[in-house]
Amino acid sequence: MLPVQGVSLDDYIGKTGRLTGTVPIPNAEIAARARRALQPGRTAVWVERGRDIWWGGILWTLSLASDDRGRLGVQLQCGGWESYLYRRLLLTSQQAAQVDQLDIARGLVDYVQNTAGGDIGITYDTAVSGTVRDRTFSRYDLSTVGDLLDQLAAVEGGFEWRIGSHRDPDGRRVKVMQLGSPTIRTGTSDIVLTHPGLITSYTWPVDATSLANAWQSRGASVNSNQAETSYPLTSPVLIDDTAIGEGWPRLDGSSDYSTVEQQGTLDAHARADSTAARSPAQIPEITVRVDGTLTPALLGATVRVRIRDLWHATGLDARFRVVGMSLNPPERGRPETAKLYLEVP
């Protein structure tokens, strides 16, 4: 155990979380312990609050700094367990024929952990989604396993994945791959958050810069004859006729899947991307005081947000799914707060 100051951590569904902080070095004993324990690329980092584990990941960057008074501190930057999968290349081709998509995802993790030095202790359940797929992952693409998981998930009828940190019934710290089709859901009852009340502040952005009502996706080159001009595989152009009929200007969007060689797979990606782009991006952020209501299992939970102010004169009362969380522990009189990132239904 080492003391850490200025801790900031976050965790997400669909994005790798991170932790930053500084280990103060006040004496030779702490310096010796820190030198032994803090090895970038090797050291596992766990954040506990009481008996609960709130975050886990890997130390990737260490920076020793001295101020003008000679005080030493070790600045840490850590990535969640998912970050390891983005540092592992698929070096053996994998093929699946009519296999449940969640089993394909678990197979990719098995590949990582069955290589020498690759087992970092990721566990998972055996639930299936009921959606089977054909997939070929070529070693010649030199794709990372994290990118392949993202690509597999980001298709019509896909799923969400993350690696959470928990304590099992025997008290051991474990890394669990959570898979949810179509989404990760946790908890059985709503957590009610009000403003004024437990919600201290909020931000409600609406971003139309990625809005599109016409969409096309591009895949790999399908021409094997090097003497001829090469063209990529493309999906049909998907038009939202309803939006254009309602008076919206045409807004074009596109996406690239350079390793996708099957028309059906590319079309499924295009449909998923087109659907996601048809509404302005909204990821509300609410800051709440941390009390016994909030737990480390909040990601994927449903919260009921109630806001009454000048903008919401008649009151907002709606349910949202928590897709991200940023925790600011108490320090020097600052209360402990959490920023929650919400998914608009």
C-alpha cells in the first residue's frame, strides 16, 4: 500500500477508464517501497473504498518530479484493464462459423490469456446473446484484440463489453469481463437523484456535429488483381427519408472498416452507424455527492433524474442508464463527489 494524493479516476462502458494521482515521497523508506512496487507496464492498481473495489487497472506511465523545495512525488497514469487488450496483437488467425457473438468475444480473450505471459486473470460468464455470426480475423491485419472486440460489438444487433473490478465472495479481487447484448444492465431498482438535492450540478450538451441522415460505410478492398484499379467494398447509401421529409437538410456521414471483406457484415455496420447518427449526441453529466446510495457497480444501472429549475419549469422526471463515472475522492475539506455520464433513452 502506498499513499496517493490528487487522485482522479473514471470508468466507462465503451471506453477505457483511467486513473491519475501522485505518490508523495517524504522519506527513504517510502522511496524504496515505491521503487519496488511501481513498475510501468507491470504493476496492477486497485482503488478501494472500505471493502468495495471502485476501480482497477494497469500502471502505464510514471513520472518522478521534484519541486523547487526539493519535495519529491511520483506522478502516475493508469489505464483500466481494457487497456491491456489494446496492447495485444492478434498474431494467429481466428475463424468462427455461426458462433454466438459473445462466445466469439470470449474466444478473443482466451487467445490473449493462452499465450505465454498473457494471462492477467480476466474471468467471464457463459451467457449467450442468441445472435450467431461468421467472422474471420486475419493475423496479417495486425489488429489489436481490443479493436477487434470493438468492431465485433459495433454492428447491428451487437453488444457492449467492459472489464470490471470486484471482490468475490471469498474476498479476493477479481477482473470480470462484462458482456451485455444489446447493452450492459446492472441493478434491479432505480436510484432516484434530484436537483436541488443529491445532484449538486449538471451539464446537458446537445451536439449535432455528428448528426447524419444519409450514411455509407466503406470496407476492405475487394480487388485481388493488382493490375486493375482497386476499389473498396461499400454499403448502400442509407437515407432517412422521414427526417428529410420533415424539413431537415441532408447531412452525410460515413465510417470505415478496413478489415471487413463481407458485404453482409459491412451492411450491418452501416445500419448500426446510421441509426446511431440520426439523433444529436446527448450525454448529460450530473455531479452528485457520494453517499451510501452510490456503489462501484453503478455502471449500467438505471437512475431516475428529477430536476426542477428555470429551464425545466415543469420539472424533468426521466430514467437514464449510467454509461460513465468519474470519481473525485475527498481531500483537504473537499467533499467526495462523482460525475455520472448518462445515456438518453
